[in-house]
Amino acid sequence: MRLNFRVAALCVVLLASQGALAADLPQRWVSAGGALSEWVSALGGESKLVGVDTTSQHPESLRALPSIGYQRQLSAEGVLSLRPQILVGTEEMGPPPVLAQIRAAGVPVELFLAAPSLEALQTNLRHLGQLLGAETKSAELFDDYQQRLSQHAVRVNAARLKQKAPGVLLLVGNAGGKSLIAGKGTAADWLLEQAGGHNLATHSGYKPFSVETLASLNPEVLVFADRALTGEEARAALFKENPILSSTRAAKSGRVMELDPTLLVGGLGPRLPQNLVKLTDGFYPVKTP
């Protein structure tokens, strides 16, 4: 009986200490960067979010939260008005003077890696797990993510044995206007490579190109991400503003694919593996006999 009492007492102490640790963690979060906000939600922290930036659109419930504007153009007043206990974002978040103001107001600012790599993702998830008190969950999520990518890589390798990797361009635009071409070192380039495509762009980052240059590259597949429009409306705007694209192999064969632009913001996000499947389906269509 005395032993049982001691065990019960120890359990009470452990529960109390865990409660104290949880109370020490920040409870009012503001997040900037679509992928990062998605991971906060996936780790069970959505109820702590009191504000997000305009790229944080998934899960859909985040759209009901107060907006702090675009992640690169934050205002200290807008963030501080939400009385956050922490602001999280990637290295893309800014501008730096605004972040300095927020820190000066006593709000911790935690910056995460934006690099499109599994190493960066693992570091980010570990850090988020610590801040949310969800270390075990963060490790499980990373292991599952890595496994899904490995399984998809097997499929891509098998497809490449039967078909040549298609030449692809990924265009990021706004209502069909002047497009930016996704080059090396970007999340878009990582996505195209993982899906089995060959990115025809050789520059680094996102850069504007003339429509003549776009046509000369003559991609077999066009992938477009529009920040303002979606669906057929976005596609129509793209070709209306850039009619020379109609002469590309991609347009002539109907291999023009749409991508959610929020997938390209805030590092590797939880929805990327399922979108890789969709891209690969378009890159390596099943040929009927």
C-alpha cells in the first residue's frame, strides 16, 4: 500500500511539472510563411495561432485568422496589435528593421530555414517541436515525410527508365502578368526535380524573362503558379498576357499544369509529397497501346 502511495505521488509530481513546462511555452503565436504555418497546425499548434501572413492559406481554417500582410512586408504595429508571445517565420520574413522593432517590444522572433532540403526541414521540425512541446510528434512527422519522398523517388526512377525526363519551366505570376521563372536553388526547382522533371532554367532564384526567351526554351511542360487567380481563369490570363507561350510544345500538346503558389513559400511544407504525385502524373503520362 505504501509503495502504491509513493507511485501515485510521483505521478502527481510528474504531471505537475509537465503542466508547468507547458505553461512556460508561448501560447499566442503569429506565423509568417505558408509551409511553416502548416507545420504549426500539423503539430497541434493551430489553436495557439492568433495571426498569420497572406501566404498561410492551409489548412483552410487559417484563412479566418487576422492577417499580418505579406511575409516580406510586415509592419510592427500589425503584428504587435495581436499581442503575440512569439513570432515565427523563415529567413524570408522581413523587413529586418520591423523584426528588430518587434524584438525590442519584447516579443521573441524565431527564424527558421527556408532552404528546400530535407536537412532544413528536419531542423525546422525539431525546433518547432521544442517550442510547441511536441518533440515526439515532430520526429514522427519527419520520418513519415522522408519515407513518402523515398517511395516517390522509386516511382520517378522507374519512370525515367522508360521515358526521358521532360523539359519543364515553372512560371510564377500575378493575374497572368509578367512572369518570374523559377531557377536553381528555389523550392520550385526542388519540386520539379523530385517530380522527375528537368528544369530548363539555369539561373538562380526567381527572375523575369522575355517572352521570346520563354518560347526559345520551348518546354515540353509548363507549370504555372498564379498568386491572384486560379483554374481556367489563371490559365487564360497567362496566355492572354504572354501569347507567345502558345507556340511552345507544352501549349500545343496541352501539357500545362497549375500549382498552388503557397507550396513555394516557407520551405518544404506538408502538402508537397501529395503534389509531387500530381506533377509526376503530368510529367510521365501513361501511354496507351
